Amino acid sequence: MLDLTYDTPKPKRIAGAKHDWELVIGMEVHAQVSSNAKLFSGASTKFGAEPNSNVAFVDAAMPGMLPVINEYCVEQAVRTGLGLKAEINLKSAFDRKNYFYPDLPQGYQISQLYEPIVGEGEVLVEMGDGTARLVRVERIHMEQDAGKSIHDMDPNMSFVDLNRTGVCLMEIVSRPDIRGPEEAAAYLTKLRQILRYLGTCNGDMQSGAMRADVNVSICRPGDYERYEETQDFSHLGTRCEIKNMNSMRFIQQAIEVEARRQIAIVEGGGTVDQETRLYDPDKQETRSMRSKEEAHDYRYFPDPDLLPLEIEQDWVDNIAASLPELPDAKKARFVRDFGLSDYDASVLTADLDSAGYFEDVAQGRDGKMAANWVINELFGRLKKDEKDIANSPVSPAQLGGVIDLIASDAISGKIAKDLFEIVYTEGGDPAAIVEDRGMKQVTDTGAIEAAVDEIIAANPDQVAKAQQNPKLAGWFVGQVMKATGGKANPKAVNQLVAKKLNG
């Protein structure tokens, strides 16, 4: 069972540090809403389109063009909040964030500062040691994405692609509850899993659909507890934000590098400046991007083109009623209904496609056997071939057919692996393949006994050794299986060999 109590880690010793330090990490995750149209226009959100082909007049900030809210994006934000057990604010509002955006034509970003659509929630993060940490979500707000500046197409000019401009983002802001690099990656992994289950974001970090700003600070042991008691951020040290991280591995590396940098400054008698930094994975360093602005530096004010957003509780309740079974609930059900281990259930519920595939295979069959075949045989082979479960050459019905043949003693485990390989590479109905290719297991004890007698009669010296050391009986089992082409029932072979040797 998971320990659901928030587990404060022991002080972390950072290489090269003179003292023990604790890391304090908060994350701002930008998740692109899964929608066909943008937040304030009907332009397409399709990834990979020709540059500047998905741009409406509003996105291009043409004079007189006014934003119109996309109701589906609002629904997706509410759905996300409900999935994170968060408070849904029935009234929210949009603000203008004034900042120099070279790839946002209007020169400001429409966001939500003062009245976000989603309030406080939580994410339960399972750690590898069998414990769980509760990371609190402070808020989720909607905002429009900026475009993309391209600097490597011409030595003298930069180009701008506005396709992404106006795409709806959900910024999911955590409290500073994350205490180490591994936990940061585990939090983002769990958050992405939940969003994919909900269908509100595809979580593709490579295409920029999900990226994270990571806030890192250091404090001495005990300071975090003082912060929890007082909610005084001064106990946590000065934080620096590492911007636009889109890789779990790089996030962990960047946190370690930034922590060492801050510790070296403080232990050297200096002070850490609050700023936004970028991580360079090639040089294994963070470098300054700009000083960290405060809210007043952005000159936020309510967007005059958008009325406050008011939603009905009944609408929220209808969305809540349509939520799918989420990862934690599905995992608990797999453990309970199929008798799976906690680990196997975690693997199978990592994504919806894997969970659905397993359920189809396990329906009416032994759950543990189904899990073993899906995880060890199928997943192993798919990984080797660099395929995902959605493109599996073996359907759930075919894999279920293999398991049915094992359960009925029609084939042995060894034959089943050969059969799986045939189905994987050639396709076909497992039962028909077994019949057509003569792969049925030999269950006739008379035929098996004849093979055992023949092997024993031909190897008297080995018999004498096996009678002295019963562990050597396995040699006879192997020889019988070889002589029968692996078709003999292994259980019957073992019983007959033991009987003959001890007779």
C-alpha cells in the first residue's frame, strides 16, 4: 500500500557543498489544450502546418478585430481542474499582460492573473520507493500562446511563424512542494498522464504541447517547515526560474545544475539574484536570460475586449459526470479485480491505450497471466521494434487466443512463445496456426512415458548421478522436451521423470 502522508526528504548533500541543503521546487506547466480551434479565433491548431497558414485576423492583431472566447477551451480547462480535484471558479476574468513579444503581434498576452478559472487542487505523485507525495496545485489559468521566432534560416534576418499564436494554454501552477529532481520528473509525468486520460492535452513535449518553467531555490534544513507554518517565502531562499523545459531528463539535470550554482554562490558569501534562466544541456549549465519581473512590471489590467467569464454550476456538474476513470482509480481497480501487483498495475495504466488493451485481453481470463503476456512479451517486443501499443501487430483478441490455448493445455509455455512470434510477424488466428502447423502439446502420457523410458535407457551413467543428486533430474526433462520438439506437457514430463528415477 502507498504511504499517502507527505514525506519530507532528509537534507540533500549536494556534491561540492560545505553544508546540507534542501531543494525547494515549484513548477509552472504550460499545457496546450486539445482543441481544433484557438482560444479567441476559429483558426486551426493543427501542428506542422505551413508557416503562417493557421492565422486568423484576430491572431494577426488586425485593427478592429475582437477576440471571441472558445467555449470548448473553457470546458477543457474545467475538465482539467475537476481531474485534479480542484476548485472551479464560476466567475473568472481575462487580463492583459504587457510585455515585449516579438512573435505576438498585439504586443500583449491575454491571460488570467487576478481571477483564474481553476483554484487549488492536488496531484498525488507516486515515488519509486513505494511512498507517495502530495503536490498542491495553486491555480490553473487560461492564456494564449505566442508565435515562434526562427533565427537559423538567414544570417541577417529572423522570421516569425504565427501558427501557434492564440493557441489555448492552461498554465498549471504548483506550490513549492517538490523537493528534488526525481520528484519533479515524477510530478510532471503524473500530471501528463492525468491530462491524457482526461483528453485535455496530448502531453507531447517534443512538439511543445507541454512544457514547464521550473522554479528552484535552496534552503537550510528546517526552513521549509518554517515556511509551511508561516507561509513566509523568505524562508525558502531566492528562487530562479528555468524557462521552457520540454524533457524529463533535462529537467532533472537543470535542477541539479542550478542547485549547485546557487549553493556555490551562497557558500561563497554572495546572494542569489531572482531571475529567469535557460538550461544548456550541452554545457551542463544554466545561464541568465533576464531579471525576473514582478506582476506589476507587466502592467496587468483587465482586458477591455472580454467580459468576465461566468459559468453555471450545472454545466460544471455535467462535465464532472462525464469524467473518465482516472489513473489512480484504474490502477486500484486492476489490483483489486485482476489480482495484479502494484507495479504491474502501474505499468498497465501508464496510458489509456495500454490499459484498454490489457482489459480486452484479460476479459474472462486469468488477470495475472494476461498481465504477464502484455507486459513481458508484447511490450518487450514493441519496445525492441520501437512501436507503440496503438500500432501493435498483435490484437487483444489474438493475444487472448494464445492465452486460451495455454489455459486449455493445448500448448505449453514454450510453444506459446513460438506461436506469439508467428502471430506477431505473420498474423493469423492462433488456434488455426496451432492446428495447421502441428504445434499442439503432447498430453498422451503413454507417448510421453515412452520418450522418458528411451532417454533413461540410453543414459545409465546419468541415471546413477541423478539418483544421487535429484537436482540433475532436470537434464532428463530437457532431453525429453527436445526429443518431443518441445510439445510434451512439461508437468507430465517432470512427474514421469521423477517417478522413473525414484522407482
